[in-house]
Amino acid sequence: MKLETERLILRSLTAADAEPLHQHLYSNPAVMQHWPEQEPQPLEYVRQVIDVLGKQECDYGYGMYAVLTRAEGTVIGLCGMHRLDETGEVELAYALGQPYWGGGLITEAARAAVRYAFETLRLDALVAVTTTENASSQRVMEKIGLLHDGLSDRYYGVTLVIHRLRRDQWQPDLSQSYRLVEGTRSMG
């Protein structure tokens, strides 16, 4: 899968993404503090995550995607959907390297992922979760139209802030340019 926004490219993960994702996300304590792992992870862990997420994209037709800058083609984060083992729900998840925080990039990526999920994939609903301390992520969820649904400990074994959105509640933001370049990987 590959889609483009004004400033970003979201595309299927490849093995070559392991090192930049490790550098920008998985080795940075400021990024990892709000993830289930909570601690920086080694490069081999990132390679395993990419393998698991790639399989999930093939199995379900959606996945977590590498986020790249359009101008430089640099991998700067992750954004997309993955199936939650605990509930079978589809989680919208995102993370961006710390040098890229504060410029609206992850909101742009997440908004495109939601549009792709509802317009192209025709998913029925999305859920997004974060720690109670992660106000920035909660603001992104609200900006892209997800609705606050309280706190729950049913995800990842810790109490998290929950936001949800059903396709019939979704209002597309047509002011943001969005172009699907390549469709989903074959479902198998």
C-alpha cells in the first residue's frame, strides 16, 4: 500500500525500514514511554515487529505503514491499523520520531489512515488508545475526529484512554489532499 498526503508518504513496511524506525522510535525513551513495551528495544526486535506487521497486512488487508517525508523520502515514523489480539478490534496507531514532533505531521498521517480505513478498506470502526499522560496523542485523536470513550484496562493490560470512531460517524476532512498510489497487499 502506498498513499500520499501533502507532506507525507505512507507505505507498506519493508525490511529496510528497521534501522530508521529503530533510530527514530524504538531506541528513543521519550517515544517508547507511552508504548506497551515502555523501554527502548534492540534492532532485532524492530525487525521482528516488521515481520509480524507485514504478515498482518497480508492476512487482513491493512497494516501499520512507514511514514516518510515526501520531500526527502526519509522514514520518520509509523501510522496505520492493526488487529488487537485481545478484542479483535482494529486499532489506529501512530508514532513519530521526536525531531518531527509539533508540526502536525502525525495528525496529517493519522487523518489519511482513517480516511483510507473507512473509504477504501470499508472498515466498520477504529479504536485508538494511549496512556493518560500522553496528552499530545489524545489531541491527535480528537483532531482527526475520534470520540473519547473513557478509560479501560482491556488493552495491553494497563489503564488507557480510549477513543473510537465508527464509519457511520466519520466526517471526512476533504481539505487535506490524499492520493492512493497503490492498493493493499493481497489478502491471503
